[in-house]
Amino acid sequence: MKQILLLSACLLTSIAFGQQVSLNSQYMFNEISFNPGAAGSRDYVSIHLNGRRQWAGFEGAPTTQSLTSHGNIGKNFGLGGSVYNDVTGPSRRTGVSIMGAYQLKLSANGDHRLGMGLGVSFTQHFMDVDRLQTYLPEDPALANGFNNTFVPDANVGFYYTFKDKGFAGISGRNLVESNRDLLNFEETVVNPMVRNYYVYGGYNFTLPKKWNLKPVAMFRMIDALAYQFDVSVIASYNNLLWFGGSYRFEDAAVAMAGVQFSVFKLGYSYDFTLSDIKNYSAGSHELFLELQIFKKKGGSNGTKVPWLKRNRIYSPSI
């Protein structure tokens, strides 16, 4: 019964959240993870480490780790990349992606920009056959093993920004939709890498007394199979403390909070599961740590980093 329940959870994850794309609740702090057009859109180099444990307490539930980075190279070009590891029960998905974007100025002063990005990814799928049980004692899929070669694919995205206020984007992943024989036995089993589409946007409102309020919305579609959307609201004080909440349609309510100290940004979120799986799990946990370096002078994103000028000699005034 546990094996059947586990496999059902794997299928649910594949349909609801994309076959090769993991789910993140704090995506608004790492747009490059789903839109290559965001590469180089910030005024600093971002190094973002993220870890997620979904459906805590549920045996075989997904766990994901990723490391992403992007920044400017030259005047209007951005370059980024990521490595990721996604484990669900006996299956594991490990890969790397590289992306680049041209940040086109839509206004003379550069307040309006459009990032146009392309990316390539290479993903390795692996199955631990020792953790599987089947109805057929001599199942050829288990007898002959798993083909864990790398599967290539391509991504594209457009990301619009207005200063540090408005932002919107549209992107697609797994566009090549490679068909790969993942199981090495006589009757070929084709595993399509399903296309994933994202539409994303929001606005950062400046409020009195150093407060900001940022509503964000995300719509995801997994080819023609399924769709999902969520809305979030993030409140921040003086670019130092932030907290907020999110609602993912028919799936979860999310509480999140974080802090910015010097060049580090730390965030945590907890998902309150709303679907039927809530009877088996204790919710989902996600934690990220971002390092912001080489910040441009006078930039609006992040916080000031005076310690970078620690070698300057200051003359005390008399």
C-alpha cells in the first residue's frame, strides 16, 4: 500500500507542478530560476542557494536543492546559470542550465527595460530500482536497469522591468520536449519532457515610514495537461525586514518572512497544505540564502554595502 501511495504522489507531483520542474514558494526572490530573460536584470551579482522539503513527514516526498547565479557582463548583457537536484521517492533529477539575456532599453534613461533571454539545460534522470516493488516479479524495467544519460533541452523568456517598481515576464521551459527512452528494455518507453509556461508580474509600492508593499502573481501551465496559479503579497521595512503570504490555488497557503543584513538576504517559508495530502504531511518548508555582490553605486536593489569600502582612509573632521 505504501508503494502505491508513493507512486501516486510522484504522479501527482508530475502533473501538478511540471514533470521536470520543481515547485518553489519564494520564486519572487529568484526570477532567474524560471525565466532566462531575468539574467542581468539586477544591479548586483546574485548568488542564490535554495532548499525545499515538500510535504514533511510524508515518505518519499520531494526534496529540492538549487544554486543559481546571474549578473551583468558588459553594458546590456546578462549571464546566469544554475545547478539543481530534485529527489522524489526512488527517482532523482540532477542537472545544470546556462542562460544569457540582452537587456534592451525601452527608454532613454533606462527606466524601462526588456530582458530577452535564452537558455540550455542538461538533466540527468536516475531511478533507484532497489527501492521499487512491482506486481511483476520479473519486470523488464527493473531487470535491465535505468538509462541515466543527460537529456538536453532549451528555455526562453522575456522579462520587463520598470526601475525597481514594476515587473512582468513570460517564459517557457523544456521547449525542445526531447523524447528519451529512459528505461533500457526491449519495448521502448518514451518519457517526454513536457513544456512548462510561466506568466509572472507584480509591482512594488512605496508606502510612508519606509514601508513597501509588493503584490505578485504567477500563472503556470504544463503543456495542455494542467495549470496552476498563485498570488502573493510581500511587505518590507527599510529594505531590511520582510514578511508576507501567498495562496496557491487548491494546493496551499504560504507564510514567509526574511531579513536582509549587509550583502546577505535570508528567507523562510512554510506551506500549509490544503489538498487531500494534508492528512499525510506536516506542510512544506523552504529556506534560501542570497549573496549580493558587486552592487552598482546608487543602485536601488538590495542594501548598501559600506564594508566593501573598508580599505578607504577617512580623515576625521575637526
